[in-house]
Amino acid sequence: MITQVEIENFQSHRHTIVSLVDGVNVVIGPSDAGKSAVFRAINWVRSNRPLGDAFRSNWGGDTKVTVTTSDGHTIQRIRTDRDNMYVLDNELILKAFGTEPPEEVFTLLQLDSFNVQTQDDGPFLLSLSPGEAAQLLNRAASIDGIDVVIGNLKKEHGAITKAIQFNTAQLEKYENDTKQYSNLPMLTKEVDLLEYMDQMYVELGANVTKLEGYIDDYRIIQKNLWKYRHISKADVILGSANEKVSQSKTLEQAVVAQYHFIQQYSSTAEALRCLPNMSKADKHINTAEQGLNMAKALKQAMVSENELVQHMVDVSEDIEDIEERIKALEIQYHDIAPDVCPVCGGPMNKEIE
């Protein structure tokens, strides 16, 4: 409850103090005496109305309205050339509050618009509509929260109804849109089959690449084997060479024995020339010398034949080396070539032609 109102430089009031009592307070006086200004000053503190500064006195000075309550609180509403503020209990300064008063002011005053009535207002409650009167009585009885709750529930119900209608329409749209995907399970199976075929294609490509490598290795081996295609003829030549080697060794032994004989015969012939009747021995010596010359020639032929035989022996060793290399190449070919063709799945022919 307000016990005192102090008004400074507000409309026609330079400095006025109004004391109030318990119950109903009535302000009376002649016209233009400032009665309504008292109510405007209280309303300025309660609701921050009127706005602007037209209510400030013409003679200047700071405008201030101080309201004192029965529980000892003071609320000051101050407007100067620089400041616009509330001061509560001479301690708390409130600024930048917008067009509505701060919540702290309403908490301390506990005043509403129906608590103050001016001479221009209509009869209390009688000038209001039934709805407005009901709201005013609900506020007076502190049950206006029910109206707020009911109003909020109606708003929520309307919002929920609109949301249901919107979601129902969206659901129908989605159902119509999903009809075009009715064959999705079949498409999923086809996609799985295509993925499997793609994987098989990749694996088949890898096998083809590996087989191409095998084919390249096979061609290299075939090319190397082609170099030794006459190896069977070499075996025949080697056998004939071995036979000639044996014959040459036997002939060499005979020539060596004959040569030693001729050497002994030559020594004997030289000794016989010193003896009488040498003329008869000359024929035998000449014959022996001819035989010696033939033996030398035969020996020279044997040397050439031995060289040929040695060459054939070297060729035989080369042939053996070639056979070993062929065997190694055949083993390598069998290791590289797979048993089953990775392309057609048939058995591989590993025979080398």
C-alpha cells in the first residue's frame, strides 16, 4: 500500500507531498488544481507512462516522483536532461529498461491499472465488457493464471492440430513418392548380382594377366629350346666321334710301336754303313728311311686326328651342358605352367614340342 507520494517539477506541481490513509482515498479540488496530475505522477512510476518529457514543468529542473509504501520501501522515478532511471530504496539504480517499468518496481508496488481511477474513467466494472470484468475479477482473486493456461492450451491445441494436418499431408506425399520404389527389393538383388559379377570379372582379369605372364615365359622357353633342336643329330655325331677316338687310339699305339722300330732300325743302319759290303745294305737302309718318312707323316696325321678327336670331346662336353640346361628349362616350365587353365578351366598341356 502507498502511504506517501512526493512530486517535484511534474506538470503543475513544483513540489507537492500527498499522504494517503488506509482504505479509499479521494482527491478533490477546483479545476486545474493538479488533481489528475497526482494520478498521472503515480501512474508514471507504476507503468512508465506517459512516455517522453512533455509532462515536465515549464520552469525547468529535474523531474522526480517518490512513492513510499507501507512496508518502508521507496521507489523514485527520475527524469533529468541526461538521465532516465528508477532508484529503489536509495540504493538500486535501474536504467535502460525500455518502455515498460522494471520487474522490481512492480514487485514492490503491487499496483495494477484497476487500483487507480481518475475522474474521466467510467464506473468501476460497469463500463467493462463481461469478458474484461471477468479478467479483472480473476486478477483480483489471483486466479487469472487459469485464463492464461486455458489460452495457452487453446494455442497449443491449434498448433498441434495444424501440425497433425501438415504431417498427414506430408505422409500421404511420402507414401505416393515411395510407390515408385516398390521394385527396390528386386533391384537390390540385381545390384548384388552385378557386384558379384564385377568381383568375378576383376578376379578373372587378374588370372588372365597371370596367364599372359605364363605364356610369355613359355614362349621364351620355347625360343631357347629351338636353339637346341638339332641335339638328336649331335648324339649321332658324338657316337661316331667316340668310335673314331677309339680307332685313333689303337692306330696311334701301332704307329708309336712302328716309330720305335724304325728308330732302332735307323741306328742299326748307321752302324752297318761303317761295315764292308755296305752297298748291299744301302737298299735296306733306303727302304727303312722311306718307312721312317711314312711313319713321320702318319704320326703327323695322327696328331691332326687327335686334335679333331679332342675337339669332338669338347663338343660332347658342351652337349652335356646343353642337356643339363634343357632339363633345367623344362623343370622351370613345369613349375610356371599351371595344371588348370585359369580362363577356360581345362587341363594345361605341359608337353614341350
